[in-house]
Amino acid sequence: MPRALLVAPLVALLLSSAPAHAGDGAGAASAEQSLAETFAPVLMLVRQDEACGPGEPYSPSAVEVLFDNPTVALRGPWTQRDLVQVGPSAEEVSAGLPGYELDLPGNPLVPGCDYERWAKRQWRGAKPTIYAHVATQKGVEDRIALQYFFFYAFNDYNNKHETDWERIQLEFEAPDAATALAEGLDPDLVVYSQHYGSEKAAWDDDKLEIEDRTHPVVYVSAGSHANQFSAGVFMGNSATTGFGCDTTAGEHDAVRAEVRSIPSDPALARAAYPWIGYEGHYGEVGPQRFYAGPTGPNRKQAWSKPFSWSAKARESSIEVPGGGASSSAVAETYCDLVGKGSDLFRRYVDDPWRGLVVLLATLLGVGWLLRRTAWATTALPLRVRRSSGQVVSASLQVLGDRPGLFARAMAPPALLNVLAAVLQGVSVSSAVPGWVGGVAVLLGSLALPVSAGALAVVVGVLDKDGTEARVDLRAAYGASMRRLAAGLPAVLVAALLVVGFTTSIVLAPLALVVLTAGVLLVPVVVLELRRGFAGLPRSIRLIRHSFGTLVPVLALGLLLLTTIGAVVAALLFVVVPVPFVVLNAVPSVVLGVVWPFVALMCVYAYASAVARSREAQESQDRAAVTSAATPDSSAGAASGA
């Protein structure tokens, strides 16, 4: 049965009980309340399993709790902390008071759990509440916007601030609410607010969930309260999309809130809800407007120009594939960088002097470490003692001396990485077999030993014949692969030992030792022709006198391999909001350039370890010779006696 036939009797009863003039304020308000209840949204809040833990602690609440409340202060706009009144009433703020602020107890820059505890006390036992409003726009005929406003006690996002007002909007081809009800109309457009922007969908769009045929489902982003059409992780790089990541992923609590309709008639609205006349901030403004509490619904463009607002809505958002379960390094890095950067900036704003002291101490510490490291060196000969900085410098010199050679040497590992990235992206789809992801990991893990082995051969040739020597890359890769195949047992054992040791905190130091030896293992196998398991004990012996040099090289290599590609992609996303599929391929392209450099560092780290080991052995030999040439003092004393 069509919805129009279901609601028509109810509408007829509603209109017959209304005052004689169908267009009068009271009758219109009654129809607006009925329309608002008919299409009231279902809010999906990310479940919070423990107080002050992950999830969404704030429900959409009745804003009236802020008034006549001794914990809320009204402050003026003249200076930062002008106190006007404690516990103002809704009638008192209805005068407008632009620039004023309703200050809640707490510091939004360092919120801790204060606001969550305060909100639980204030709204204890109260039902979740949302506010509806039917809006029209001058110059737009026969069209109404049914708006729902959601009030939250705190915005726990990158730009933390006291309270939060969010909204959605449903648009009808009708002159008023009574007509929309009488004709059983459905909305033709739905718009969800997201930070300073919005996203839209047609009523019959597949991305819009609808419960019981009339109730749109809204997935509320944990902390920011941006309204999404689905559960997942969403990336934004501007004020309109939110600078950072919104998450609606996880278990949800469905909230069907009480609907309070604010009449479209201004006089009736002020009489029923005096606070709707307030033009100040719902929350502390503070020294930085970036963290200021928001103004109310009546100060938003959508209140008086709803269709101008919805015309700017986006068609979609950038969602991380996999519904929030994706292990995309780009998404994780971007979310982490923006989140931690926001935390640091917020702490600086809260206490600038402390932030400057920490920054200065960090810069001095880094400068001291850089000065302590020797950097000047030559790329050849290969097997000479080098510091960590000189290992990096020698690697850069070889790249600078023979850029064409290493551009060609990048091709095989770059191809492996790109292919691994493509398979990894495809494996996110549920239609693809699970083994595809395993193949992607295998291909990616092959890139470093393949490039390290080939570059070890290349550097060996350059060391023997000079930096201008001609190198046959096909022969170099062939030799490398044959030698790696011969020493493969040691490589596999090293990998298994690292994985096994890292599962235990007690064995973690051993994992570091084996991982450090692994930096040397491929050059040992390739340049010393160590077969079978012989390469691993040789690599472990080499680190005995070079551990302090090798660990910084290892740390830099791991940082470059695991981070730089994702960081470049994240920074690119800030500038150019490319599709996620393209964005996710950027790390593989970057790794194509980074892998050979890390492989070169492994080769030079090996060469330095060989030189140090040789020096240590020569020192021991000299000490043994000296000891043998010196008469035994005790024997001399005995003979003299």
C-alpha cells in the first residue's frame, strides 16, 4: 500500500483538529511536528564500551540543560574572561548577545575526561533529543527543507571545542509541511552536514539507508559528529571535509531521539524556544577562534537559505576501502600525522612557553647528534671503516655519481612493489581470494633482498674497476639471484627468528640482534658466496664490533621503508584530493626510489662491519705477537732466585 494512503487519514484528522485557517501559525506548527516525527532520523553512534574510552560518549541532547545551570557562565565579548552572569536563563540570552559565550566547566584544549563526566551528570536520566525546523528560502517557490539539528556537549576532534551543533536536511517539493503530509510525499534530496561542508544523496540513492521507509539512517563520526551515509573511515583535507579522519566504523548504538519541532513562525519559535534568539557561542571562545564553541542553528546559512546551503553539498566523500578494516598505510599515516600534529599544536596554544622549550630542546638534541656523527667520506674503496653518517653519505655519493645506472637498477624492485600494491588493493575486495594478499606481501618482501643483492654486485664491480666502469645489470641481477638462491636457507631462518622473537617482550633484544645481522646478510651471501646456513653466523659475528654503527643505519632504513611512502602520499592528499585508489599506489612508486638507496646502505654497512672486524682481528693478532715476544715475568723471577 502506498505511503500516501497510510498517512492521509492521520493528516485529515490532524487538519480537522487544527484552527479554522489552515495556514495559521498553530496549524502549521502542528503539521511541522507531525512531518518531523514521520521522517525523524535514526542516529548510529559508535559504541563506547568503557567510560572515557574509545567510541562516542555524547548523545544528541536537549540544549535547555545549559540554562539556569550554575555550572555554566555567560561571558561578554570585551576581553577573554569577562563574566556577565552565572546560570543565565533562556529568556535572558534570547536578546541576541552576538559575540558572547556560554562557558562550560573545563579546558577544551586539555579536555581529559572532564566534559564527558560533566555531560553525564547534566543529562542523567534524560532522553536523547533532536530539534526539527521547516525552512523556506526567498525566491524558491513550492519547496521546503525539513531540518534536524543535533546538539552535543563536546566536539572531541582535532579542533576540540565546547559543544557541537550538527544537522541534516530533507527537501520536499511542497509549499508547506501540511501539503507534504497530505500528499504523502517523500523527500527528493537528503543533505548531511560534515564539518564546514556537506554531502548529499537522492532519497532513492543506494548509499542512503532508510529504516521503516521514512527514517534516514545517519552514521555519526566518533568525536567530530560529522554525519556520514555509512560505517567506515573517511579522509578529509580541508575545512569542508574536515582536516583529518572521521570514523563511523565499529559496533553502533541506534538512537531514536525525541523530536522537538521549532516552529517556522518566528514569534511561535521564540515563545516555545527562547534560546533560538541567542546569537552568541555555545561554548568557550578562548584565545584561538579555531577552538571556539559554535553558534546556534539560527546563525547558520541553512536556517534562512537552506537551498543555497544544500547546493554546495558534495556528491561523495573519500572513504578508506574495507569499511574501516583496511590496513592501508596511507590512511593510517595520514590520520596519525594529522591527529598527533593537532595534539601538539593544541598543547602549544594552551601553554606556548612549554611548547617552545620542548621544541628548542628537541632541535638542540638533534643538532648534537648530527654533530657527533662524521659525514665526510669517499664512496670507494668499499671495505673501509665508516660511521653511520658516512654510510649514508657514501650511499648518496654512489647514487650521485651514477644516476643513470641506479635509475635502471630501480626497475626490478620498483616493478615488484607496484605489482604488490596492485594485488594488495585488489585483495580488499571480498570477491578476491584471500591468497592474493599473501602473494602481495611475498612480492613486496622480495624487493629488498633482490635490489640489495644486485647492488652489492654492482658496487663490487665499481670498487674493482672504478666508478666509471660499465656494469651489465642483467648479469648483475643474474649473479645476485643465483647467489641468493644458494644462501636462501640463512635468509629464511633470519626472517623466521625475527618474527618469532618479536612475539615475546623478553626475546625482543634477540630480535634486534638478528634484524641487525639481517642488514648484513644479503651482502654477506652475495659478496662472500656464503652458501646454505653459513651466512647467518658470519653476519652475527660481524655485528660484534659494529652494533653501534649498524643500529642507526637499520633505524633509518626501516623508517624510510615503512614511513616515507605513506608520508609523501599523506602530504600529497593535503594538496590534491586524488581518489583513494590512486593515493594508495603512491607509496609503491616512492618505494621504487627508496628501496635501492636502503639496499646501498646495507651494502656499505656490511663493508664497514667487515673493515671493523678486520681491524679488531689485526689488533688481537698484534697483541698475541707482543705477548709471545715478552718474557714471562714470573719465569724470570724464578730463574733469578
